[in-house]
Amino acid sequence: MRLKSTKAASSRCAVRTSLRGRRLTLFMCVLPRRLFLCSDLESFKTAALAASGVGTLYCLSASGANGNLRWEREKELGVEIRFADNLSDEERTTLFGWGENIFGVEDAHYRWRPKVWHFITEEDGRAVSHVGVLKDTVRAGVREVTVGGVGGVVTVPEAQGRRHVHAAMHRAAEFICSELGAEFGMLFCLPRLVPFYARQGWQLVEEEVEFEQPSGKVLSPFRVMILPCGGRVWPAGKVEVAGFPW
């Protein structure tokens, strides 16, 4: 898209460049159905995320130092992706307490590992979507592989269909590859969710995957998917996770 088609939005998407890159803000702008990365250095650059809705534009911006959000006050609707080291009780209730068996795995009574970092999408200050991340080393074949584990991917019902979690997944992938220094992203999911993650570049692991439970090692009944960082190729062979899944 030519730059001239976006000039009218420059004042509405003006942002200040982040010093830490830990917090993103998405501005809802009345523009053609494309996605741009707004920054001081590059006014508009097509971002590698999917657009959401007709006649809207998501502009990703970042906060200033110390985690303080900074942006022009002209925005009509702010959708913020916030990085956090933990979740408050209120956020946990909002994100995970809205239904029974929301992940579809609770009936199996598996034990899951808590996530260390969190990407929380907020609409006007209210948490509506979440992607959790941790770092681990797994064995794939004869190799030890450093992975960024992704889990707890959820969007509350009233915000579903707006693709908020896609943006949070993209930011989590950047964090895993660039900041954690992992070789791959890795997640566990139900078979019905494989197409959802595949559309975002995740690849299915066909080999057996084993993880631990209180009773001992078990073969994963879930599908396992990986996201290569750079041009890496996942090693062949059985995958062993030394601990609970995530």
C-alpha cells in the first residue's frame, strides 16, 4: 500500500518508540483493511499480523520506559497488549473463570505448569485475551532443544472474533525468539485447534511426545506444535519433556 493512503491516519496513530519493547498498544483507526506498525522511525510499515474487521486498522505501538503507557490522547478505542510477570487475582478470574472446562482438558485431570510471562490484551483497561509463556529445555531425538512454551491461550467470549489473540501470539513469538533466545516456540493443543495455530506459522510435530505427571511419564494425548525461530529445523525423534506440560 502506498504511504499516501495512510497519511490521514498519521496523527491518530502517532506514538513514541519503546525503550523496552514490553508493552504494545493497538489503535482502532478508520482506514482500509490493512495492518501497520506505527513508530517514530518508520511511520507506517506493513506488519506480519492479520487484519481484523472491515474498515479498521490495528496500529501497534509501544510504551515508554518503566512500563508506563504513552500515546497521543486522540485515540477512539485503545486495545493494548500488556506484558506482565504475573496475573492479578482479578485478571485470573476475568480470563479463566468465565466458564466450565474452557480449555477442554480439565476432565482429563492433567497437571500443568504455570506460565512465567504473560501477554494480556486489554480493551479500555479490561483484560480480554491472554497468552502465557515459559522457557524450557526438551529433548528431541538426540538433541537438547531450548523452547519457549506457549499456553493458557484464551479470549473471553464477548471479545472473541476480533483476532486480539492473534496479535498477542505474534508478540509472544517475537519475545520467545528475540528476547528469550529460544530455538523454537512449543505448545500443546487439542486436535481441533491445529488449524488455528497452523495459520500463524506453527508446525505439527508428528513424533511421539512424552511428559511427566505425578504418576510418572505419559505419552501426550494432545497435539504438539512448534514455531521455528529463524530457519531452524526441528530434530527428528521422540520428544521428551522433563516436567509437566504447559
